Amino acid sequence: MANVRFEDLALQYVLTDESEQERAISERAATAIEESTNSRITVGQWVASINRWIQPVDDSSDDNFIARAKALDFLASTLGVLKTRDFSLKADQVQLLVTFFGSLFSSDHRAGVTASTKALRHLVGMMAFQPTLGDAIIDKISQLSEDFKLQTPATRLEVYDLFLELLQNPAVVNDLEYRHGSTCGFITSLLDLCRNERDPQNLMKWFEILKIFLQSFSLSEDVTSEVFKTFSAYFPISLRTSTTPSGITADDLKGALRSCFAAHYRVASLAIPYLINKLDQGDAVTVAVKVDILQTLDACLVQYEHPKQSVVPFVDQIWGSLKYEVRNGEIPDTIKATLKVIRSLTSRLDEYELRSFLADAWRDLVDDLSNPTYTVQAGRLLIAIAGAGFQSFAAIAPQAILHIQSTLRHTQSASHKQELVALLNSILAIRSHLIDTLKDDANIERGSVLLKDELFGDALFSEVYLPLWEQTSGAPVNTEAVGMLKKIMEGLATLVGQQSSDSGAPRRLCSDSTCEKILAWLAGPSVIYPLEGKQFNEETPDASQDIRDAAVSALKEAVPLYPSAFQLLLEQYLSSLKMAYQQQLALHDIPLEITLVANTLCEIGCSTLSGERLTLPNPVSLINILLEGLLWMLSEKTPPRYWTAFIRSIHLSVAQFLDSLSGQMTTSSQPKPQDITKEWYTLLVSEIQNSGAPRLDLDKPGDLDLMFKTLKTLKPEDASVVHKKLLAYSLEVVGQLYRRFTLVANETADNRSQVALGKDFEGRHDSIAEQDICLHQLGLFGTSVVRVLNENEQNALGLGRDAFILFHRNGTGNDDPQIDLPVGAACVSPLDEFRTAPLSMGVLQGLYPSVLSSKYHLNALKNLFAILTSTSLACSDITRAALDNTLTILSNKLRIGEDNINKEMVQIQQNVMDLLVNLWKQTSDSRQGAPIAIKIFRSALQFLAGDVARFQNSPEEHNALFKMVCQKAPLEHTMGRQFARLFGVIVSPKECLTKENHAILKRLSGIWVYTRAVQPYLKDCVPGHLSTDPNAVNRSIATFAILRHLKYEQYSCDVEQIVRIGNMQLRWLSLYETGLEMESCLSVLLQILEKSPETVKEHLAGLIAGVITAYEEYRTPRASQSAENNKHELKKRAISRKLALEFLQKLPKAYEEQHLLPHRLQLLRPLAAACGDPVREIRRTALAARRAWEGLA
């Protein structure tokens, strides 16, 4: 680098326009300076390299100014590189450069300012920079005078950054203060220089500089006043969005300006009166400005030091102005900001000043509290003052409570009473907040007088809340009384949680008897009355739901504050339930209320699951109480709908508790617990069962007292551990219920043990449907628990086989013989007409694919297929649906990879294909076998639904059944149409085929089905003579049955052809039936209209005419039908009519008016007639469509 010529580098820098080249040139120059052996000579050469542009010349053209600016920037850029490399010039060199660049501010306003400022910033950051040079730099820049505002905003920004660099250097600040003293002449110069700044980004810097003036220098009153005048001239500040390309917002500017007002207490005498005067301008101040003033005033009160000098002198002025903002204010934002200021003001006062302020404030508030017109406003002010701190609360709360009690006794206004109770509730809430603050601050001197413990216990309950409750709960419940009861309940819940403020261990201020009485009151509307069929007030039953909701909310607040509360609620739940059933109280509502009240208890229990360390008692207690209730109902031989209610309640409670714990786990920093193992699971379940939990499978009631006592001893643990334990116990509950409702029997031909329905189902042939619903609900519960376990846990617990033995395995303690199904016999139990199928489905649905055994579950699939394709299968429709879903699960989750499994799957498909061919042949000869043929075909489609969801292209034999069904089923001579309607089963949404249930779902499965089941056959849907070609009708029905469940993007490539087929189907309406056939067509057309209106536009006339005809055709039901069939037909026709009207309703949103006006008159009359449709939802749609079409010009 010794041969570097700085003149050449400077010339290259001036001539280049590329920032990368500029950077490279600067780095070369910096390297040359660093590596030089005589830096004085090198630096001199480097500075002299720009002489040709600095020498005075007569040329005043813009080109000359640009070149000179670039030359100076070469020096500044080189200094920037040196600074980043932590290379510092010598002190005398820095001084000479400061002098040189400083001189340019007075001699070269056009070209030298930006580069000189950058250079000076880099010099200020070097170690050799002398603080005494700061004053010289400021003086030189101040010489810009009026030329400063002529500089570009970017240049001025560089200057502000330079000022900040100097003023944030303590050594420079000390030197400036030493030189200028309190007069600080340099500040006056800078105020004159920058006072006209308007650029948002520059203002942010300028406000920061002004704040530093106030905070870092001991200013005289005159200078302080000048600084205040400078920044207050901008207040209130606003900003148009269009003027902020830098990203600075109005809130940014407000915050920066606010920091100037609050910068130092010496400005208080100017700032606070200024802000109060602004606030008192009345209607001349907008809401936004008023909020800005209040927030600025609050910042001042919070941040000023020495409150006796900065805050106390203005207390009366602030209170005198702000109290009216609340008393007479109507804008919530303004009121909220005002209350915050008052709270901040109160918190800055101490001893005598605080007592004096509180006395003045109370004189203003006491009359307003007695006046119903101003009670709410006065209450807000009171809470703001009381909540400011311990001293203010202790001083004002006693007199406030006494006055509220007195006013409650004398006032006759119900609304006034409600407002006073709400105020008392707020005082309690403020005290609870202060108690929490007390726990976190060990420096506060504690004592019972700190928060007036003696006022907030049984005395407050007996003197205020008890009389109010007795008075209100016994009177007729009107709107005002409901509001009053809600406030009383809120207050009671808060009162339960009041704790002592003295130096001892925290204790509740209310006695146990008082807490239990409060909880009994709250449990009445929320737990007891619903179960017993009572109303809170018999004269006004409509208000009961509002009161019930309020009681639930109050319990959610109270129960976490009183540990024994949840146990009391559970005991009341069980006792009320038994009494309601035994005394025959509102029997038709009990099953519903069992679930609703259990859900309420679960919500209350979840409210206790907060914090870093959680416990298991409440979730387990609720589950066991529900099990106890179910066991009692079973012993009373109640109808199965009661069992279903309890199983549903357990299901919902477990799901809600697990979700709540999962939410806690996301915020926990603790490591994940170990997976559940068989040994750990057995030990945990044994501990809970030995603590007095009920055992339904053993018909053994629990010992509730022992259970509650034992569970209370459990130590708090991390949320993830509690989640694992609850999940494990929930699985045991599933196993208990499965074993309770099933038993092991030897009723098969080969005398092999199988699972049959339990003894509870014996002799109940009049309630088969209710029983099946109960079993289905139990299966859903099983799914919801099993799927939460991970793969390792499911394998460790052997859940793969439990799907067919239904938890009848060794180690359960059950007296029934255990089942060990051999691999070849794995399947749903055939006993009781396969009615245990929902239970098997429940377990399988929640399993991971890896848990399924290739041999065991493959045999289950083969056996299940044999069952479902048997023409002699006798089972109910709900049972067959469960068997079909089980088939779907197995076909989806069985992993196909090994050759022998592939061969088995291919053979299964081949067997089904042969069976279908034989069935079709039989139905073509005689239609007697048609119903069973349709069921078997549907089962085949259910198998394909699981298979195509995780499709594989090869080997081709694996898709043989799918190919055969798509090719031949719609063309079958006798049953083709019925088969075509079922094609939607292949792709319709299914609970068992969701990620939540660990199904294998490939992203492209939808388009894979489309390209093989729809696209090849689109040409067959539009023949030349439709009326003589039923195959075309069947093809179009199958096409739309599949398309209905696909996304638009999956068939968009053929959308024009699909619209033509839909148009044709509407034209030949008589050939298609209501229900699935037309619903599917109209649904697909609606989707295309939303996604691709341009495609529909070409067929608009035909589609509108067809849709009108379809609506009118489906308005009148067909005659000569049975009552049940007619009801079903009416429902199908209603759906088709609604879809037709939705299509017409969406047209005006999809197209411009000129495309629709030709059809307007044609549509108005039919739409007017549709407004009289007998179905309300359809009338609503028709009215919306009519308005849309009438709105066209």
C-alpha cells in the first residue's frame, strides 16, 4: 500500500456512482493510513488529495458543487472506515481536521455541510478527540444561521446526530457546562438554529436533544423557559400519514415530545400550568388532544423528582380541573386517562400533603356519592385515589365504606344501590391487588392497619352483603334486581379472597362458616337449582339464566381463593342430583342439566389451574364424582340417556382439563416429563384408586371423604407432569367404562372368548337406540383420550390390541376372564349383533399408524371386510356405520411396505371386486338384493376412502378396486344410479380421517382422486341424447358427488366443462332427483361462481333460467307419499331451494351490472314469490337475493 496515490483515489471516488466502489476506495485509503510509517505525512497527503476541488474557482455551476461534495465525502467516508476499525488519529491531527471541517460550515454552505458533519461525527467518536473541541464544533455549526433550514432534511438529520453524539458524551457536557455556566449560551444558539424544524424524523432527534438540555445542564430560569417555549410550541403535535416515509408515527412524535415535558422537575412550574390551561379550554379541545394532554401530564407527575417542589404546589390546580373531567365527562378514553393522572398524583404525595389532599378530595366526593346522579363518577375518582398506594387506601377506604353502608340503608333507588355495591366491590378488588403487591415487596412495613384488615372480613359480610342478599333474593326479580344480584355475587366472590396484611402468615379475613355460606349461595343458581328443576325466583323464570351465568362467574373467582370450595360444590352436585331423580323433579331436563352443570364445574375447576406449579386434585375429584354419579344411576336402573349424560360430562371435563393444562405447558420452562410407561401407569392408577376412587368395573362405590383428603396431600408439580398424570388416569377411566359396559362371554361357535354387552344392557329392548347412543359416546371419549398419548406411550400400554379386547386384559382387577384373541381372530366382536363396534372404533381412531400391527390388524381388516360384505349381516344402521368407519381407519393406518402385506391388500381388493361383480349380476336379475347391495357397495367405498387418503401410484394392482368401481359402478344396469349417489363417500370429510386422529393424509390425495375418478369420465356426462342415455345421468351424478367435497383448485383445469355439465343437469331437471343429486350440482356451481365467475358468465342465461326452474320445481312436494317419506322429501327439497337462491343472491356481487340487467325483470317476480317460502332460512336468503337484484340500476 506504500505506492497508493491519494489523489488518484479521490478522483476515482468523485467519478464513481456505485456505493460498493465508494466503500472499496475508502477502505484502500484507510488501509494506507493505518499501514503508514509516518502518519503525519500520510494524513497530510490524504487531506491534500482533494485540493483541486477545494481551491476557490470562478465556476459556480451545480457540477462543481457536486464534485466538491463528493471530494469531501471521500474524507468523511475514510474517517468512517478508520472509526469502525478502532483506529484513532493523533490528538493534534483530530484537532486540525475538526478545524478544517468546522470552517466549511461558514464558507461552503452548499457543498460542505453534509460531508463535514459526517466527518465530525467520526472524529468525535475517536479516542483522541478532546472534549474541549465540542464547544468549537457547536459554535461553527451555529454559524449556519438561516442557511440551516435551507439544508435538506437528510443533511439536517446528520447535524442532529452530531449534536447527540456530542451531548451524550459526559466529558463534552462537563466542558460545556464549565465554559458557559447556567447561562448556557450555546443552547440559545442551537435553539435559534433549529426552532423551525418540521421534518418528523428530525423532530425525533431535536426533541431528544432538548430533553438532554434539561437533564444534563444546570440551566437558569431564563434558559429553561426558552427551552420550554421551544418544545411546547409543537404541542399538541399531529402528523399526516402521507408525510412519514421514514416510518415515524404520530404516536412516536407524541412520545418524544412528552419526554421533553417530563424531562426534569425544574420545568414543572412551566409545564403543569401550561397543560392544565390547555385542558381547561373546554370544547375547543378535541378528544384526541385531551387524551394527549392527560397522558403528558401523567408522565410529568410520574417522572418528576422531588415531588414536594415539582408536584405538591400544583395539587389543588390539578384536582380542581381533573375532577370535572370525570364528574361531567362522557368520553371513556378521556375519563380513563384522567383517572390515571389522579392515581399518579396521589401516589406522589406523602404524609401531610397526602392527608391534606385526601381531606379536600373527600369533601368533594362525599356529597356526590349520596347523589344517584353522580355516584358512578364519584366512585371512579374514589377508586383512583384509593388504588394509588397503601397509605391512600388506608386513609380513605374506612370513611368510604362507612358512607356506603349509611347510604345503602337510606337510599330508595335500586340503581343507586347497585352503583354503591359496585363501588364497594371495586374497593375490595383494589385491596386484593394491593395484597398481591405486598407479597412481592418485602421492604414494606406490614401491619393490620396497613390495609385495614378489621373492615374486610365477617363484619363487612354481615353488615352489608348479608342484608342485601336476603333483601334482593327474596323479592321479585326484575331487570334492576338481576343487576343488583350480579353485583352482590361479584362482591361475595371477591370478599372470600380477602387476606390479612399483617406480618404473619397470610390468612383469610372471612371465617370458614362465612365462606361456606357464600359458596352455598353461589352454588344455588349455578349447581343446585338447575339439577332440581327450580328457578331462582319462580315469579320471573326468564331471569334465571342471567343469574346462573353471574353465579358461575362469581364461583370462578371465589373457588381458587378458598381451597375447600371445589369439594363442597362437588358434594352439592352429587346430592342434588340424587335428590332430583329420587323425588322425580324435572326428569326430562336432568340428563341435559347433568352435562351443563358438569361443564360449569369443569370451568370452575379450570380456573384453579394457573401458576407455575399445579395440582391434580380438582380434575381427578370432578372425574370421580361423575363416575360416582354414573354408578349410582346404574344401580337405580335408570334409562341409558342418563348414562350417556355422565359419559359425555366425563368426556368434556377431561378434554377441557387437558386443554387447560396444555395451555399452561406452552408457557412453562420446565423440561418435558418422561413418557408414560406400563409400570408408571399401573403405579399411578393404583395410588388414585386406593385413595377412595370409585371402580365402576367392579361395581364398587368410592370413599369420597378419603378421596378428597388424600388428594389434598398431593404436592404441586409442573403443568406437564400434571397433564401426564391426568391423561394416564383418564385412560384408566376409559378402560373402567369399557369393562363396565361389556363383559367376556364364550358364545361363539368355536367356544372362543369374545366381548359382549354388559349386564346393564340386559332386558332393555325398549331402549336400543339410547343404548347405541351411549356406546357411541363412550367410543368418542375413548378416542379423545387415546389420541393424546404419543406413539411410544400407545405402544407401551398395548393399546393396539385393546381395540378388540376392549381393555379386558390382565392386571385390571376385574373378575371377568381375560381375552387373548389369536391373530387370525382379531376383529370386532360379533356378539350382540356387533353393537360393541363403536367402542373398538373409538380406540382405533386415536391410534398412531405405527401402533397397528401388520399381522394382527391386517387380519382384523380381512375379517371385518368379510363381515361387511356378507349378505346375511344383521345389525342396526348405527352399528354398521361404526363398522364402516373402522374399515376406513384400518385401510388408512395399516402401513403398506412389506411384500406380503401388499399381496394381502391386493387379494382383499380382488375378493371384493369378485363379490361386487356377483352382486351386480344378482341385482340385474332381481332387485330383491338391492338394499344389501347398496350397503356392501358403501362399505367398499369406505375402504377406498381410507386408502385413497394416503394413495400410492404403484403397484397398479393396489388401485384395482378403485379403478373398477369408477369404471363400472355408475354403468351398472340396475343399481348404477344408487351407486353413483354414494361416490361422495370416497372424499367426504370424516372424523376418523383427520390429522388430529393421526390419519395418514397426503396433500395431493384430492387431485389424485379427481384425475382418476372424475377427469377421464367428464366426456361421458354430456351425450347427444340425454333422455335415452341413463349412463350419462349416472356419470354426472357421480361426478358432482365427488366434486362437492373437493377444493376448487383441484378441478379448476376442467372448470369450463364442469359448468357445461351443471348447466345441462339444470336443463334436464326432470331426470334428476332432489337430495344428493341436485344438492351436489348446485353446491359445485356455487363454489365455481365464488372462485371463477368469468367461467360462469358464458352460461349465465341458461344457469339463471335453470336455477329458477329448480326452485319452483322443488317448492311443491310430490304427492302420494307416506308421512315419513314426505317429511324427508320436504327437507331435501328445502336444501335444494336454499342453494338455488344462494346462487342467485351471489350473482350481483360477482358481476358488473351490465351483465345482469337483461335478467333482472326475469328474476324479480320469482324472488318476490320466494320471500313467502314456508322455511324461515330460505325466506331470509330470498329476501337478501331480492334486495341485491332490486339494487341494480
